[in-house]
Amino acid sequence: MATKKFDFKREAANLPKDPAALKLLEHYVELGQVGAVEAAGIPSEPRYLVTYMNSQTGGAIRSATVVSITNQSRVTNRVFVSFFRGFQDNTAPVGVAAFSIPPDFTVDFSSRNLPGEITVVNAVPSPELVFDEGRAIVSSTQPEIGVSARVIYTGGDKDNQLLAITDSKVVLFGKYNMGD
């Protein structure tokens, strides 16, 4: 399994401030157990459906979908967020973001990059999504993950104005919504 080189910058906003937590992160980086991974060829199971995804950059109101995932497994977990257009089936995602998450770590996956002042994005598809609306499917090699999702609406060519944040419903993949 090829792991992409992890961009480890001490000044990054998403790095832990606690010395013990930073040392643990450095340990995982040295072992190659944290960072972006290639989306192809790694078996995983669909776990959750994010019922609404929006990622736009062409108008006055811009958007990006952010999916936060916490690895609750005792081992490193390879997690994938596949983004799909609304009127397409689940066979051809318009983008896939993948990341290898150590135990107890949380990673933000996004349909496109956002300024760090809004949220620090750890994984984005390539190319980033700029004119897409639909859903996302969260898959992982280990089942023990916690998932939340939101659509962030911004203004300005560089997303420098936060307009709104809405939660997207997350349901178990292949199951029905309980009406909550």
C-alpha cells in the first residue's frame, strides 16, 4: 500500500499543541500510519451515507462539504469519502478523498480546500469539486468510525466571508433514515 508523503509542518493549525500528543503524531508519521493514501486498490466497506453534498465556486455564494471522521478503532484505519452527483448511481464518484487515520484521531475530508480560519482540511479529492451537488459515501477498512458532515457556505473569490454552515444528515449505508 502506497502512502503519500505527509506534509508535516510544525506551524500548521491542525497539529496538537500538547507535547505528548505531538510526539504521538510524529511517531505515527515515522511509522507511515498517518497521511493521505491512494484511493485505488485498498479494500474498504461502505459505512455511512452523507445525504447532501454541495461544492460550488462559480457564483456569489460558494460552498464546500466537510466530513469529519474520528477513528475509534484500536488500529490505523484507512478511510475514504467518495462524492457522487445527485442523478448518478454509486459506481462512478466525481471525486474521492482518502486518508490513513491513527487510533483516536479526527480528520476533516472536504469536497474542496477551504481557508484554515474556517476549517483545516486534511483530505480533498483531486481534482477538487467546483460544480457538484449530490451525496457522499464514507468507507473504511475498520468499522469503528464516528462521522459528522456539514456544508459550509462562503462568499468572496477566496472564501474569505463565512455565510452559513448547515449540517448534513448521516445515515448507515444501505439503511433507511429513522426520521430524526
